[in-house]
Amino acid sequence: MNWIRTLKGLTIGLVTFCIGGSDFYGLNPLVVGFFIGVCLLGETTIYSYVGGILGLAISMPLADVVRYGLSMIIIAAILGSRQVQLVRGRELMNSLLGGVVLVGSSLSVGLVSYIEADRLALLLEGAIAFSTGMIFYYALRIIKLDYGRIATENEAAISCMTLGAAILYGIPLNLPGGIVLGVAVGIFSIITVVHKFGFGIGVSWSVVAGFIVSYRTGVDGYFIGWLLVAVAALGVACLLGGGRFFYGLIFAGIYMLVGTYFYPDIVAEEGIKALSSALLVFLLAPKRLMLRLDDTIRGDSLSVNSPEWGRLMIDRMNNLAAAFKRIEYTLAGDGVAGIGFKDVGNIIYDFTNQLERTVPLRKTIEAAIINELAMKDIHVKNLVLIKNQEERYEVYITSKVKRGKLVMASTVRDIVAKEMGITLELKSESRNMVSRSYELICLRQRPAFECKVATRVLSRYQDEVSGDTFYVGDILDGQKLIMLADGMGNGRDAATDSTALLDSIEELLMAGFDKETSIKIVNTYLSDKNKGERFSTLDMLILDMHTGYGRLYKQGAATTFVRRGEWIEMIKSTSLPMGVIDGAVCESCRKKFYNGDIILMVSDGVLESIVVENKEDYLRDLLLNTPSDEPEEIATAIMADIKGTSGHRLKDDASLIVMRLIKK
């Protein structure tokens, strides 16, 4: 959204303004280094430039404002050029280029006397701008993508503390109206960092913040005093427990004790005002920003070595083995079905490869999930995020109830979905309850579409079964499978052929074979078994319920009709039926379907029973003029019309499938 982009830009501008005021011995290469980091990150530079110029204007002479401003303009032009953007990833070289630009622009502004006196200073400025450009770029990237990595990566912690030090050094100490800003920001940053990241990072930042504020204010007590307060407050909080509010009270109490008995300067009027302001902001800040990351982020959180995960893998392998057994039974153990070791090996490889496709979950999101579940008395042992073969996310959570009643798995699903920002649903293999022993909750992205389906099957003769067979079901992740087969002739033999065809394809797809291979295997089997004397048509649609894209496969099948509002498309085929010859071509096409689309699949008997000359146009007009969008009503209307026009004397078994796609 535009307002989010504007807010982000204003924040970057404010940070650049603060860094612009952090001059040291009359130099401020840090503002150029931060500007380089903003450019490398690809953020809008206008806010950063304006903020930097304003910060420089209140702290440095006009000549320095000009040369720093000129440097930033040149850096933005070079790093924003298309040629440089095409080689993204070469941040080190681009940052070095920014340092060189700073030195060059300083030489070009005509400050001859300054240059002669401070040539070494100019070179040092360029080196600092180059190095801090890389540091600030990495810090900004961490904050943008996942600031929780500060708790697990030393490089992230150091770069972010360096950025924080530059900001704290440049923040005005006081604002008009007696507002104490610099000291208040220092206290607030210590409270927050210690609370969120624990002892190691908290103490390190307390040293940095205390030193900077002590240097700027001339009050030595801030350096050692803040360090003592941070260590003591964290120790007492760990001993007594409690949440953010309790920790804030502990910090305030220890701050007052240390100030009263050891460092009176920190509890002077200015120090008390700063402490009150910092505590107020800390206690009123949004809960999400104050999540503790020190003990919720675990290095093994993405491991898949738990017993619960092992049981899931065993169940999946057993299901895979059972699928192969069903295929063997359906194909009557015929060795010419075309299934080779290579096909089986590819399936197992794809299966195991999917298990290894764990992707990192943002530490802040992981911490939020763990904290939210902890409030429900649920302890998380493992949290695994996987991107499957269809590029959909799956979440596996090993958890148990610590005390109290059992919790529905849907509660876990809702919390994870809220924190991840995507809709999720329980997988069929998931546990439905969180019990007092560790269980695995399995979640996957919920499809964006659903469909209503209606089917009709009429036999040509009342006393015989129809030779047509249909199948409607789900395969893999959010894939809807719709099939219609027409066995040769009528009666039980035709029904046996068409049923075996659909059963074989369904089992092959469920076992993991791809669509084309499955059709090829079944066609080879049928053509060899029946010697071309018996065959069946195949009309198959595999629809991705996440995206609405579908692929139609046709071998000898009748025309498929797609109705979208007042428009109808007819999809035809001229291929041979399944089982006529080995190697027969299966025609296929990929289509995008939309919300409200009506898809009509029919067997030859429906068209053959229409007594008019142009049968397909008649059926198209019939579908177009049916007022209802409900599949059941459309199926009933079409079948009633077909029986009426044929005088209830069908030419062949007649079947149809009507499906309506609905966006959730």
C-alpha cells in the first residue's frame, strides 16, 4: 500500500536525520555510509536524502553539507542505474564505489585549503563510508527481512548494534519544551534489547548505549550505572519470572536503587524524566514488537529428527508401498504395464526430496507462534516449514499440552495462520487434538477455490449397467481430479473396462507418477491386454484449486464445454481412445479457469442422443440458455432435454459431469 511505503520512507528519513547529526571531529562519513546502505537495499532514496541533508544542516558547516549532499546525489544516480542494478549481489564493489565517490566529490567542490590540510582525513572518510555502507546495508536487510536473526547470528547482532550506535549518537539530547530525548531513547533501547534478546546481546548493547550517552552528556554514571541496572534487572526477572509489565517494574526499581546509592547523577531530574518516558513507551508498545526472542528461538527448530516426524515418514512410506500394491492388483500383475525401475526411483526420489525442502521461517514469526501457543499452555518442541513440489507451504508442529484440558488442533491452525498471514487447513494425516504427549500437527495452505460437482449416468438399456464410469476426487496438494471414461459398447464388460481404466490412472497419480506417464502406462497395458479389440475413451481434468489453472487430457473423448457468463468455449479432440494401439497420442491443453466458470464433460452417448444435425452447437446453446448456475440443476435440465429430444431412446450410455468453480 502507498501509506505503508510512505511510512517506511519517513522512518528511513528520520533515521538518516539522526545519523546526519552524528559528526565526529568535524567529519560525518556515517551519513554517506547509511545512504549507501539504503541504495543497496533498493529503497526509495528521496526520504533518506532529505533527512540526511537536514541532519547535516544543523550540525555541520555549509561546505560540508554541500560535499556530502553532492556525494549522495552521485551515489544515488550510479547505484540506481540499470547497469548497476543488473549486477545486484555485488554489494561489496558498489559500497566501495560509494566510498570513492565521497572522496572524489570532496575533491571537486574546490575546497583547496581544506584538501591540502586534510588529505588523510578525506581518505579515511571514504574508507569509513565504504565499510559502514556494507554494515548498514546488512543491518537494514536484517531488520527488513527478519530482525529475529539478531538472536541467532553474531553478524546480524553486530551490524544492528553498529546502526543503533550511530542513531543514538546523532539523536538530539533535548527537544524544545524540556523534552529529554537522547537519554530516554538510551534507556528505552536498553530495556527493550535486554527484554527481547536476553543476557549476551542485552549486556553488549548496555555497554554501547551507556558509553555513547555518557560521552555526549558528560555524566559518567550512565556508562557503569546502566550496565549494572541491565544485569541486575535481567537476573531478578529470570529468577522471579513474569511478563513485560513485571520486568518493567523490576527495571525501574533497580534503576532507582543504583541511582540512589551508587550513581546519583542518573536519578537527577533529567534522568527521572527519561526513565518515566522510556518505561511508558516500553509498556504501551504493541505486543508483537516486544516478543521475547532469547529463549523462543532454538537452533534446532527446523530439524526433522523427532520421533513424531519419523512416525509420519513411516506412515507415508507405507502408503506409498500400499499404492504400488494396488497398482499391481489393478493391472493384474502384468509385466508389460510399462512401470520400470526408473519410474519407481523417480517417485521415491521426488518423495524424499520433498522432505528435505525445509525453508527458514522468519524468527519473529516463529517466536510469535511459540508465544501465542504458550498462552494456550501448548509447548512447541519442533516447528518445521516446508515448500512442497507444488510450491505450496506446509507447516509441521510437534507440540503437547503442558497442563489443563486437551486443545483442538484447529486452535493451533488458527494461531499459525494468523501469524504467517496465509490461510491454512489441517492435512488428513494430522492429529486432531493436542494431547499431553507430543503429537504432530500437519498444516497446509488452503486452496483459494472450491467446486460444486454434479454427475448423471444413464444406461442405454434399463436392465443393464452403464458402460460409462466417472471419478471425482482430490490428489496431492489441492489438485482436483475429474475423469470420465466410456467403455466400448454397453453393459458389464464396458463398465469393467472403463472402471479399470479410471482406477489405474487414479492409483498411479496417487502413487506419485506424473500425468503423462500414468496415461502412457495404462494405454500400454490396455493395448497389450486387449490387442486393440476393446478400448475406452478418457476425458480427464486436473484442476489446481490454488490457482485455478487446469489441464485437460483427452483420448477419444467427446467435446468439453466451458461456460463463462454469456460466453462458451468448446474443447475438442481427434485422438484415438485408450487401448487401441500402443503409443497413441493423448491430447492435452492447459487453461485458466475463473470464479463462476461452469465446466461440462460428457460422454459420446449424450451427443449421439441429440437428434438434430449439429449436436455440439445444440448442447452449447442448451448450456448457455440454462438460467441456473447450480451444477445439480444444470445436470438435471440437460439430461431431461436429452431424454426428451431422443424420445427416451438413447443411442448409447449417456453420462455427464457438471462442475462450477467457486473462489473462497
